[in-house]
Amino acid sequence: MKYYIIAGEASGDLHGANLMKALRRKDPEATFRFWGGDLMQEIGGNPVKHYKELAFMGFVEVLFNLRTILKNISFCKKDIEAFTPDAIIFIDYPGFNLRIAKWAKKKGILTQYYISPQIWAWKENRIKDIKRDVDDMYVILPFEKDFYEKKHNFPVHFVGHPLIDAIYEREQVLPEIFKQENHLDDRPVIALLPGSRKQEISKMLTVMLSVVDTYPEYQFVIAGAPSQEASFYAPYIKKQNVHLLLNKTYDLLSISNAALVTSGTATLETALFKVPQVVCYKGSSISYQIAKRVINLDYISLVNLILDKPAVTELIQSDFNSQRLKEELTNILDEYKRATLFLDYYDLEQKLGGKGASEKTAALIFDSTQKNK
């Protein structure tokens, strides 16, 4: 069967690639056309656009790039019509994907949504569009099933979180060898995960790097985003005791003692690697003020949202400063705090439903597509 997949971010590229592999095991004749990234391209098929062309962050940034976004939507519709897929698989990226889903539903194309938009955080009114335009929704967070089914009477499939598969299936690295190969010394590592977009990285790294001199017994390593070139990070690694590793985030986390992490999927990845972390967030003043008024959540990190308690410290906007960051980093380097976090991380993994998210989703999508033919 023919599948058209739309993933607009680096995390969607990862989950899209794993889903493609699982679909191909279930449907050996599967052909793919997709918006995604390098990982999806490695699986095979016909790439349309890379997510690097699509990554616009925040209310203001989206407004400035609205013309480009509208052009992409128009192009996508024409491209889908030319491909004539048996199903479209949407991976998160709701601002774009829900517009395509509305159009596709009217065209009679099967709409499969993998990884729900976070409408439980904001824009809950999107539930009307989802109920109208999405044939099947596959959710990856345990509380999302109740949100959709009990609150909005819309049946969904809870498939577990695909990050568990991605992490457990990766090839393990030996810390000593990894450090040698990447020109790191023997000191314990503090990982810096500043995000994936340029404006985000610039804001986050400026503060993260301000604490480096306080911890000479550790070495700090920036996890370079796949969407950025090494040259972009050059100004940030002039400081002594700071290193950069590109496209090696999971390997880096596997050998790290602690991490400073920008809010997003990376907080969950860090937790699944059992690395104590401080969650950080700082956006533009305008975007932050808008977000405060439209987002109704007690926490910003997925770790705390899933556990429904402040397991990891969140430093948001003005709280994300050098002094607070030093205090909280020192705190998670303490053995007692680390032991408590490890217990919370164990509970987190149990709530996420274990392995097999990609396989479960692939089987459900294949069955739904067959029935629709």
C-alpha cells in the first residue's frame, strides 16, 4: 500500500522512521512518500521536503513566516493528489497537519494521526477538527486516552511511547571508548541539550554556559541538533571545558551524570536514560506572555506532566538565570536527590506502557488501511 507521511520536526523524523520500519515489516509492499528528515530517508521512499525547511517556533516566528507556511500547505495538497496514497499518516506538527487533514477528509483519503497534538495543553477547541477530520488517532501519553475518550467522547488508541523503543534498540556504547573517540577526558559529563532551532539554542546556551566555571571537576558537552551545522555552535564552544557533539545525543546521554535540558521531548529522553536533569525554558517576551494566557498546565516538562508532580525542577523565563541554575545543578549532583529521581524515572517508564509503540501503531494503521480499500 501507499503511505504519505508528514513529520515536521526532528522528533517526528525519528518516530516516522521507526514507524516506516514497522510498517514495512507488516506490509512488505509498502511505498512511502514523506515530509521528514535524514532518518526517514535512510528507510527509503520518496522524500518531499526536509523538516529543516519547516521549523518555525513561537507565535511571532510563525506570523513572520506565514507566507511560506501557506505555500507549503498548497504544495502539499497537490503532491498528495499526484501520489494518490491509500492513507496519510500525520505525525504531530498540528498547525500544518490539521489543515491537510481537513482537506484530505473531504477528498475521501484515509487520515491516520500518530502522536496527538497537545490539545490538552492549549487550543483544546481543535478537538472539533480532530473528531471531524481524523479517522484514527494513536496517542503516546497515558493521560491522553482519558482526555479524548472521557472528556470528549472520541475513541483513540494508546500505543505507548515510541521513545522507549528508540532508546532500547540503539547500539550501546562503552563510556571510556566513547570519551576517547570524541576527545573527551575522564571527568564526568554534564550534557547540555539547548533545543533544535537557532533562536531557541542561542537563548538557552547563553545561560547554560554561564555556570561552566563553577564546576571544573566536570566537563560540559553540547548535544548538537541534527538541524544545525557545527559552524553555528562555534561561538559557544570557545569557552574552556565545553565540547560539541553532533548527532550523538543518545550516546551522550548514556554516559552523562547530569543534564541541563530545554523543555520538550528531550526532557523525556533524558529521563528514560535515567539522567538527573534541570528543565529550562526561555522564549521571546511576546511569545511567553501569549503562552501564559493560553496554556493551562501545572508543568511544562513531559516528565512532570506524566507523573503529575514536580519530579524535576523547571526553570522558566526569569527563573532561568545563572544563580538558580547553579543551585539546581548542584542539587541534582547530590546523591540523595539523584536516588529519588531514579525512583521517579522508574515510575515514569511504567506509566509509558513499555516497548512496542511503533509495531502496535503499524499494525493498527495497516488494518485500518486494508479495511478502507
